[in-house]
Amino acid sequence: MSDKDPFKDPFRWFLNASLFVLFGLVALSLAVNVLRQIWPWLFVIGIIVGGVIVALKIWKERREPW
């Protein structure tokens, strides 16, 4: 291993932590923007899937009354 440990140098540690937080915020921002664009489609697909599941359960219950 290298003899330069990033945890021993406070400036290096602070720089690494700051970059980690910055990249995390950028990734979160991108994820929220993508989710905002596809949210209506996800909602519609969820409603359709839920309706199909409920319809299949009702159909199964009516087919086997006992």
C-alpha cells in the first residue's frame, strides 16, 4: 500500500469528503429530474398493473365459489 494515507492529512480528507458530497448531490439532482419526467408513466403503469391484479383475483374468486 502507499505510504500516503488520505485519512492522516486533514486537507486531503476534507477535499475527498467535499467531492463525495458534491457528486452525491449531482447524482441526486439528476435522479430527481429523470423521475420527474417519467413519474406520470410510472403512475399509469402502476394503476394498470393494480387493475389487472384486482381483475385476476375477482375472476379467480368467481370461478371457484367455494
